[in-house]
Amino acid sequence: MRKQFLLAMAFAAVAVTSNAQDAYVGNKFFDNWYIGVKGGGVTPTTHSAFWKNMRGTAGVELGKQITPVLGVSFEGLTTINTSNSRNAFDALNLGALGKLNLNNLFGTYQGQPRLFEVEAIAGIGWGHDFMNSGMGYDQSYMVSRFGASFNFNLGESKAWTINVRPAIVYRMDGNRAHVLNVNKSAIELLAGVTYHFASSNGKHYQTIQTPYNQAEVDMLNEAINNLRAESAAKNADIEALQNENEELKGKLNECMNAPAKVETVIQNTHSKSLESVVTFGQGKTTVSVDQLPNVERIATYMKNNPASTVVIKGYASPEGSAEVNARIAKQRAEAVKNILINKYKIKESRITAEGQGVGSMFSEPDWNRVSIATLNEAE
């Protein structure tokens, strides 16, 4: 008995060691538990008719798969009364079982259960026979069990297993209780169904974690860090460009909203003509208050020089369609002309107003929103 026990322990150690190289997912304490129900019959191994003396037996099992090879379970079995027992069941057996999955032990685990698998089973437990008081006393004894389980794993998720389990059960009491005596044994034939609870990995079984080479991990981390640095640099460039863009927008708004400066009258000594520039706001065709001094200088000159004439040419900046720009340019020239006539009483015959469309006199497009008045002296 001692040799057999040591051999079983060595066998289990080899099983655990052979699968220790793989890292499994879903092997926490509350993972890989299962529950099953089973039924069948048990009959004495010797000195008895096999089928005639078979008694029905049924029970439940609660177990845990520690690794894909090694599992443990606890079961309770009871036998239907065919003796002088005072109960409906004449025997009770509570035991602890150790299981070795032979497919995974010799064929390696593939990451999920196979359709068909074989387990080797060995266990020890406590047995009890119930007797009527007039027929004798109840008896308790130790029991050892050796057998196999033929498992059919069903469904895509492998949550259910149908199993058939033959075993030999030794009653270990009386003289030389430690000896496995075939005359004190019984053949057990059971069949049942088992449900495997879902684990922390979302499966009803353990999965294999893909191992990573540390050099590969270091290389990936370095690549990630480089990408992060590049992303940070690009973000900094984008931020700088955004700041520059905001600064340019601010300067543009300042230029657009700044009051226009009073233009001075320029004398052209070669053509004996004078010019005055009247500026306008974007889309505007009326002369603003700050530009009236430029119009008044034209009127003052023409009053002081009754023979002089003026040509007013209106311009627009390039925004908008050509048709709109032509209309705005004409209206700007007419606006200066109307002030000269209505406010300063200059004769209309001395004034010519023309629209020139989009202007190109100045480098800044916005500066071309003007009316340019050219004064001509009498020869």
C-alpha cells in the first residue's frame, strides 16, 4: 500500500512539473470548479454473481481542476437498500479523489478540452453501512478507490461533460486493513453529467497565456516611448503654429478695426495735379467721420481754385465677386462726389466719379478700399 501511494504521488508530481512551463489564464482559487451528478451500480468483485448482486448507487461530486492535468474532487455516494438496513439506503461513502488527465499529460494541453478525454482516478474515503438494531450494528470503515473516467466534453464552450467511470473499491478494515484485498473489494460502474462553472477568463476551462520574450517586450516599450516622444514634439509644433496663427489674427483685427489715418494731399510737380485718398471700411460705401478732413481738403482746394476739376476713382479689395466689387468701387467714388456737391456746394460739372473695381495700388489688399481724388489745375 505504501509503495502504491508513493508511486501515485510521484506520478502526480511529474504531471504538475511537465505542465509548469505553460502559463495558464483562469486558474485562480474560484476558477475551474465543477459539479456533477452520477448513478450506476456496485457489485462484489469475487464470490458473487456480477449482475445479480449489483446494487444501485447514486451521488454528487464537487471538484476543481487545478491544472489541465491535475484535478481534485469530493464526492458522496449512497447505495440503494438490498440488505437489512433500516434506511432506504444501506451504505454511504464519502471520499476525496485525485485525477490525472492522461490526454493532457502525454499529449500536452491545447488550450481547451478535447472532445474525448481519459482521466486516471485514485482516492480515499469513509464508508458506513446501516443495519437494523436486531440484525447487528452499523459499521464504519476506510475505503480506497482506483479507476478511470471516460469524458465526453460537449458544446462549443465545453461547459458540459458526460462521463463513464469504472472503478474498483477496496474496503480497508479488519486484520491487515492496509492491504488491498480483492475479496474485500467491489466493482463500481457509474455514469453521470458534469457542469463546469465559468472562470475569471470568461471560459469554462483554463486557457494558455502566450509567453513573451523579454527582449521583444523591451523593444516594444522602446518603440512606444519613441512614438510618444515624436507625438509630443508634433503637439508642441502644432501648439506653436496655433499661437502664431492667433497672433496673426490679432494683428489683422487690429488693422481692420484701427481708425484710418488722415491722408495728406500730395502735389505732383510734374503734372501739376494733386491727389487725396479717402479710405473705407470692409464692405462700406459711406465716408466715415475720420475721413471727412480728406474730402474737405479737396473742397477747399477747389474753392480756392475755381478753374480746377477733380477725378474721383473708387476701388475695392479683392474679397467677393467681381460684380459686387465693381458696384462697391463705383459707390465709393459717388460717395465722395455727393459730399462735395451737397455739403461744399461744388458744381457737379467740375467732378468726375468713376468705379475702377479691385484696386492694386497697395501691397496690402485691405488698403485698396479707397477713393482717390486727383485734382487738376487750370493750365
